[in-house]
Amino acid sequence: MRRRTIALCLSLAVQAAAGANLARSQERPTPPAVAREFRAAWVATVNNIDWPSRPGLPAAAAQAELDAIVARAAALGLNALVFQVRPAGDAFYRSALEPWSEWLTGAQGRAPDVDWDPLAYAIERCHRRGLQLHAWCNPYRAWHPAAKSKPAATHVLSQLPDACVRYGSMRWMDPGDERAAEWSLAVLCDIVARYDVDGLHIDDYFYPYPEKGASFADDRSHARYRSGGGRLGLDDWRRANIDGFVERLYRSVHRIKPWVLVGISPFGIARPGVPRGIEAGVDQFADLYADVPKWLRAGWCDYLAPQLYWPIDQRPQSFAVLLPWWLAQNDRQRHVWPGLDAGRILQGKPPGRRDELTQQIALVRSAATRSPGQVLYSFAALRSDAAGVAGALQRLFREPALPPASPWLGAAAPREPTAKIELGDERHRLRWTTGDDVRFLTVQVRGADGWRLHAVVGAGLGSTELPVDAKEVVVRAVGRTGMLSEPVWPRW
């Protein structure tokens, strides 16, 4: 009898709890899923393309320009900036390994006029506004023809001159010289270790793009390889050098911080003739010695941003032909977020369509339904609404979105935040606390027109203003790999 009584009590308790949960779920219907899309722009610092406006700009003015970039990105509906911090063996951040960039301070190796760190500053400003910050580095370029100052004592040309070569108008770290590879790996890993970046991003400069009449002078490093018993011919050896660097970088970054995305933005054509209908372009495999589809299939990157800078109607290099081919190489279901040339669209060069940008993003969204996204080059094209580019983005990105999650880097959901709402006569304020593993917070509100994603904000802010028409509010924590917590209905 006693056992039956206990069992009956337990059953009634379970039913009561289930009934209470059901009642709560009926009272508080779960809002729609948070939209996911990577919406990023490159911010180029080499030769002051996007920032700062000139070398040697006083720190206060440089900070104001950076603030304006972040504010503009948020106003356009972007959720990430890819910020160039290592254009040519130099640094837009405080480094013990490489010198300050001349495009920041006016002379390579010269410190800023006040003690500040542009990378740390950009990270803090982006995270407050709900934007990711990816540190963009060039892996092998040692000197750019636009440079005007001499190499500083800590520059790779001063420290390892015989590991670098002259190629046409540039100087290059030799990917076949292990000292050059180790140098770059150390620099890139140092950034990941010391800064709270969301991603580490390398671009398309592996071996240099061909220059007429120039040859890459790596005879000595190849001869050392052969004298050590290596059997690969020159071309295969060069590709093996880049393969090895990319794989080592990927594994090294994730040993330091498993959640940091490793992104690569290669040239948008793997080889002329691939896929069928792509008739012309640099042969990335044979000229840059980059076997990019292999890296994607091997899982040596978390996202790929092939630079698909051609219009839909440009038949020898059609965007509409290249996009599905790159997506089809993605056996491991990583992210493929193509690079779009917003600047070219701004210039209105034929055969571009009047609404080229809108149509390209529509193609991305329809083809990459699991993990849509794109990266725009470059931020200069987004500063005004010339040619309708910025206006088109504001229409396309009307509601905020989170970057797609990366569960292979960590699938655990963060703990729910603790949140409450403070009522006011004219406005309300949401306040919260979260765990250390939380990057952002999503705030969904139900107003007269139904549910909408009101904001994505930095978890460290601790509070944000709510719209006056909010009838219900739901908050979720966003972890470093993009995973979401269970929804929380804050106390009113």
C-alpha cells in the first residue's frame, strides 16, 4: 500500500509539473528562430585604402574614424568586420614581434602619438555593437610598393633578409624557407593568444600574383629541400609549402583558442576551365600554388570567402557559375561566404546589372540556405549611398541577424542569462548578467506587428534600451561558437 501511495504521489507530481510547463508554454509561445547570416565587410589598411585616412593621423582622429566605421557597419545591418592588421610584415596593434605600420603612424616602427592599440580598440567597439571582429593578416608579403619608409629593425627584412626575396615591385617572405613560415606562424598565433578576436583571416597572397618578366627566386630554398632528400619538383613543392602552412595554422590557432574561426579569402577561380564555362583568370593552382578546394575538403579552415568579384553576366567569370561550384566543394559543411566587390558595383562597370548587389546576395541566400553569408570589399564603398549600395544593404539587412554557428568548434550551449526589465514612463531598459563564455545577447520583442529581433548586443554591456511597444521580451545568450542558450523571459 505504501509503495502504491508513493508511486501515485510521484505520478501526480510529474503530471502537475508537466501541466505547469504546458501552461507556461501556452502563455509564452516561443518566438521564431533568430535569423542567421554572415554580413561582413573588409576594412583595408594597406596604403590607407579604408582606414586611417592618412598615415600619421593623430590617435584621437584615427579613433574617431574607427568609431565611424563601426557605427556605419551597425547602421547598415552588418554583423562582422574583417580588419586588416598585418598588411606587409607590419602591425596595426601592439607587437613585440613586428614593427608598427607606416600606414598608421607615418614611418614603420614609429609608435603612435599616444599609447593606444587599434586592434584592441576595434574589438571593444565591435563587440559593444554586436559585431564580430576578424583580424586580417597577409601571410607572406614583406614589402608593398606603396611603402615609403625604410624597414624597421624588427621587420622581417631586417631580421631574416635571406629568407625573403624580391619579386617584381614587391618583397616576399619565401614560403619554402622554414624560417619565414615559422616567423609568420608565430606572429599570427600571437594575435590569437593576446586578443579576443572572433576570427583569424588570411587573404589570397600565398605565392605572389604573376608579374610580367618576374620569377620567384626560391632556387636556394628548393635546393636545400632537395639536398635533404626531398623529391618533389618545384611546382609540387611550392604547393606543399602552402598546404603545410595552412594546416599548421589551423591546428595552431585551435590549440590556443578552439573557438576562434580560421578564415581564408582566396582568389575566386581555382583554375581556368573549372567549372565549365569559366574561361579566363589567374590559375590559382599553378600560379599562386594554392590548392584551395583541397583545404576546404580537408577541413583546414572554418570559413572560405572566395573573392567572386565578377558580375552575374560576365560570361568568362560569371558569379552565378562560380558560386554553386565553390559551395559544392564543401563536403565538411563548413562556411562558404563569398567575397563581393561592392566597389566595382559602385563604379557601375558593365556588364553589371543595375541591382547587381541585391541579385548576388539573393543568389547566395537561395544557394547557401544552411549557412548564408558574404563579405563585401571594401568599406570605402559603404561610406555613402552612391550607386545605391548602402541603401540596398539597409533594405536587405533590415532586421539584425547572427552569424551562422560553428558547432564543430564547440556545440555546448551557453547558460541562460539572468535578466530583468526596468519600467520607465517613456522607455524601458533591459538589464542582464551572463557567464564568461557569452559573446552577445539576442533581444527579441513582440510588438503590435508580432515578433522581431530587436537587437544583437555585446554581453558585456549589461543593459540596453527596449522599444516602448514591447509586449513581450525574450533574451538568449550567444556563445563564442554561435550556439544559443535556452530562451529567457525577463521579469517585468
